[in-house]
Amino acid sequence: MSITQDLPEIQIVRHARAKRLRLRVFANSIRLTVPLLCSSRQIDLFLKQSESWLVETWQKQQIITQEQPQNLPEEICLFDSSVAIQIDYVEQKEAFIYFAEKHTVRINQTQAELNLKAFILFYAKHKLPQYLKQLSLECALPFAKCNIRHAKTRWGSCNQQHDIMLNAALVLYPQHIVRYVCIHELAHTRYFNHSLAFWSELEKYDGAFKAHRKFLKTSALPYWWHNVAKKPDLSR
């Protein structure tokens, strides 16, 4: 549904674990997550009350997106390396070929955006679990398993079994930002909520967590990450 001509169609998702209505504004879409039993009247009222905020936030997001370069990068800096990875776009069968020692990756130039994203997912699945394990030992906050996903709304999550999920896109950010998200989820293994005790636990290991949290809320991922974040539905 849409509440104003200045906004795109709002995607409404009903979720069994949702306890309240929650809006998310992305570079090219807006999502509203609602509890399963939420009525259409409640949804309409919530959107009407949120209209000013939605318009302002959407416009800010568009400005950020427009200011980003729209060309594919020739190099990319990832969270755990002080050396940028050089990117070559070539004709080849493989989606990508990574030469770790040479800090180079060859990307299949056919569907280059999709293949570049595939490389980022590959890199994240190899690097993020290792980094999380390292921090877990340093902080004495053990976890069970680590899953890396292309999450659309969360940077990370921790369930009651202490399984932690991390967003693959984190590797595109500086290491202190990745560290904040990892510590945040590890702290949930001790406090499964956002109580004062949780924030105190987090602050023990990240005294600048408020600044890091704000950075994630105000920064934008590269355009090519969003462009291939959702495949078109060909069944319609």
C-alpha cells in the first residue's frame, strides 16, 4: 500500500515473532513488519501517524543513494585487510576467482553486479565466523553456531540457543563497526534482551558503541548491493 505519492509502495510483512509494528526504509523500498493478528485499521493508523517521518527519511535515503558513485568499483576495502582488493572484470566461466595472496579478484563481467556480490558473500562466510570466534574468546562470551546471510533488515541476531547470524554486507564496513555488531550479538548470549544490564555489558567491550550504532543507521551500502538484493518475481 502507499500513503503518499512521494513514497514507493510499502511492503507489509506479517511475522509470527513481531511484537509491534516496525518500519524499515531502504534505498529502493519500504517495509512494514507487523504482528500476525494486527488489523488493517491498526496498520492504516500507524502509517498515517508515521507519514511525516517516512517522507523525510525516504528523501534523505534518496539523497545518500544519489551521491554514491554508480560505477562498479575497481578496488574494494574489506573489514579485515589493510590492503584494498583489486577488481578485474573479465570474460570467464566462473562467477569470480579470488587470488588472496595477490589481493586480486577476477569478476565475470556478465552480470558483474551479481557476481561481485557473490564474491562478497563468499568472503563473508569465510572471514566473519573466524572473527566472531576470536572476539568470543577475548570477551569470554561463548556462542553456539555462526550463520552468514544476506539479511534484509538486520545486521545480526542471536537466538536463545546462542546461534548468531551476521549480515554478509558487514565485511564492506570498517573493522570497528564489524566488531561492534559482533560484540552486540555476543552480549545477547548473556542478556537476551535490550535491558540496562545488556547495554552495560556491551559497553564493557565497546565504549564507543553509541557512535558505532549511529554510523550503521546513517550509512548506506553500495548501490550494486541493493540492486541485486531481491530477484524479480517472474511468476506474476
